[in-house]
Amino acid sequence: MPTITIDGRGLTPREAVQDMAKRMEPLTLKGYEPISEVEIVDEKTKKVVEHFQVTDPEFALHVQPAKGSASSGRGAQRDHKPPMPHEYPYIARLTLEG
């Protein structure tokens, strides 16, 4: 069975997990199952700062959008150029097997 490791990147651990969850969704629809814990890595130190199982309530809390973060596009001004992958301070990593 092939294994795939996916990473989600973000400016906060929550954003990294949400990005990882978006990348994980199409793979789970194809029959892939998580076989490892979710690891949140601090890119500066290259150390795991948090880890939990996909079945933990902690994972569900990270995947849910933060309250008050719904932006209409007008109120929040974003940079024209999004950060490059190496500019994100956090990575959420998970291994899937199909």
C-alpha cells in the first residue's frame, strides 16, 4: 500500500492544520486513511511543538474556522503576494496510507 505524507502550512498552528485538512480531504475520498499523528512543526527550530491524533477533539478544534475570522474581503487587507512555502512559521504534517 502506498503511503503519502502531506504538509499544511500556516502563519499559526491552526492555519497549518486547516491547510493540511484541505489537502487531506481529496485523498480520504480516494480511500486513504491516516496512519500517524498530526505533528505541528515550528519551522525556526525544526521541532515538533504539538501532536495529536486525527480522532482527538483537539484536531476538530484546529480544523474549525476561528470565530470572527470570516472576512468579506473588504475589511481585511491582505498582501498582494502570499508568503512563499519557506516563509510559513508552522507546518502540520500527517501520513496517509491507501
